[in-house]
Amino acid sequence: MLQGKRILLIVSGGIAAYKSLDLVRRLRERGAAVRCVLTKGGAQFVTPLSLAALTEDKVYTDLFSLTDESEMGHIRLSREADLLVVVPASADILAKMAAGLADDLATTALLATDKPVMIVPAMNVRMWEHAATRANIATLEARGALRAGPVAGDMACGEYGDGRMLDVPDIVDAVTRFFSTPSADRPLAGRRALVTSGPTREPIDPVRFIANHSSGKQGHAIAEALSRLGAETVLVSGPVTLPDPPGLDVIHIESASDMLKACESALPVDVAVCAAAVADWRVKDAHDQKIKKKGGKPPALALVENPDILRTLSTATGNRRPVLVVGFGAETENIVANATEKRLRKACDWILANDVSPASGTFGGDSNKLFLIGESGVEDWPRMTKVEAAGRLALRIADHFRDLPFRETVKSA
């Protein structure tokens, strides 16, 4: 459930901060990407170097670092994560959070975020039981903060009682439960999605290939939109110039055959969105060496059909058939009619038809005009950016799954 999830770990001051090192290791073992913010107090117990070594990422400490602000910025830092976890959540940082203070990078990121926050308290039993701490906890929980612990136990100060931080496996369980439980802003939590994107390249010889103008912008945007709604998302991408979306499991391929193998390796999934522009044909016998011009006729290229990825997924049997299969119909004429026929021929549940004629500017552009075609009819969507279209499709997919039971989509080892 943590594969591809992005966690911002805020390590505050307290002896329990040493457990953050093991927490990072265990979260990453389960596939999560972890980035750390270390407070001044937290740095008294663990070092930036140790956290950086375990996360394989930069550790952020200083609100007023001009380099960090130009490269990342506290706003972007707090919003690129799927979940912020404060561990240990000391009495001090809880008070600052409740009061809305922002006097260092950690509290500024917490105040600026629009993502869920989980607090993992750790402090002396008297501090935990103090009326001020109880009021701060009540305030934060009323605002939607999630809490994991504390528990009763022996403390570093020699006392015993409530205030001991959860053990690391229990924190990991709490994080896992969060990602596996649907919520209003993460309705696809617990679902698994597969998205294909970009073109494929079919080799003619070592330097030439058959391809198309697909940029991958629409497919990549759909993968990101599904991930934002909580889906564990696998993106199978042909050759594009776009960066890999953060927090996704991205598989890079070249040919249609490679894409099919990658898609089949990702099964089972709940939803598959085939947004890639897969080449229809490939050269039957690609040359091992570069074809030379000899002043005569061009070489004859025998073409054969590529595997039909959309139909293969749509006609899979048993648990390997996604609950929902969504295709794309890139057309240059008779858009709706051709796409409607394609949906039936490919046996997919929905198909998104769009105009890819040169005048439309769809290939390589930032906007799209789509028709969503399903068994119930045709939805005419207005022209919008590809990011907006991706968000609209992701919400339609979430609505489709709202009342459907979960099924086993965890890949076997």
C-alpha cells in the first residue's frame, strides 16, 4: 500500500527522534519515497547526514536558506507529499501547530500544507497530561490532524506512563492504514491503477524507427491525477521528454511489445487507462545494421500488426481483467462514430475520443477536447487543459468505484 507514496517526515526535538532513522528505512522498504525536514531540536539527536543517507534525498533544515528556497521552497516542499508525518511530535511543536506559528521550516511547512498531517506524540507523562497539551491535541484533531499514539511505557527520564512514542512497526501500520482507507480527498485509496502514456518506437534498423507525435502529456497527467486521489499507480511510458511524475512506479519502454509486457507484469489492477499512442505496425524483420542508401529504390519494409494492448487488457480473464478499462480513440474524422465502434471492437468499458488532426493542436499541445463514450452514452466535455481533463477523468473513475467492493489486486511476490 506504500508503493510510490510520498511522505514528508518532520523530525522534531526529543530523545525518540532516534527512532526516525529506523522509520525511514522501514517506510522505504515498503516502497514509500521519504523526504525529511529536521528541526533545530531534532538535530540534537539525529544528524542531517544520517537521514540523508537513509532517504537518499536532501534533508531540509533552514527556512531562510536561499538555495533551498530557490530549488524547492517551503510551499512546494509541503505540497509535493501525500502525507506529512511529525515524529516525534514534541509538546513544543504541537503547541506551535495549534497556535499557527511558523517560526522555522518545519512549522512553516505544516502551516502551508494542503495535505493530511499525522502527529506521533512523544513526551514526558506530565507534559502529555498537562491541560495545555490536551487542549492543543483537541484543537489539532478538530482541524483534521491524524494521531498515532502515544502509549504507556518506560521513558528516558525514568518515569512510566502515557507519553511514550509508538514503536516503529506500529507507526508504519498507522501510515499504511491511512493510505488504505478511502477519504473524501483520497477516494481511490486502496485501489491500484495502470496508465500507459506516450508513443512507442518500432525499430527499422539501429538508427531509424516508426513512431508518432504523442508527447505523453495527457497520459502522464492522468497518472498523476489518479495518484493524487490515492490510487497506487503504475505508469508505463514510451519515449517522452517529460520528467517522471513523483511518487509513481514508472516503467520506461520503447516498443509496443515492451509496453504489453510491462502492462501484463503490473496486473492485477482495478483500473487501466490506455492513453499511449501505440504504433499500429512494426517492421517484420528489423535490420541489425543501418540500411545504406545505394542510389536505387528504397528498401521494401514488410509490416506486421503490433499487439493490441487495449483489447488484450479488456479481454483478459479472471482477476487479470481490470474492473474498469479505459481506452483512447485518437481520430482525425468522424470522431464520435469511429471511437464508438472502437470501444465495441476493443471490448473496453469507456473510451475517450479526441481529435488529433494537425489543426487541433492536440499532439504536443497542452489542451484537449474529449468525448467520454460508455455503455450509457456520450459525454461531450468542453475543451480544457490536459491537466484539467486528467482531473475530471480521475474523479469519474473514483465515482465509478465509490460503491464497488475491493478485490485482491496486490501482486504476488
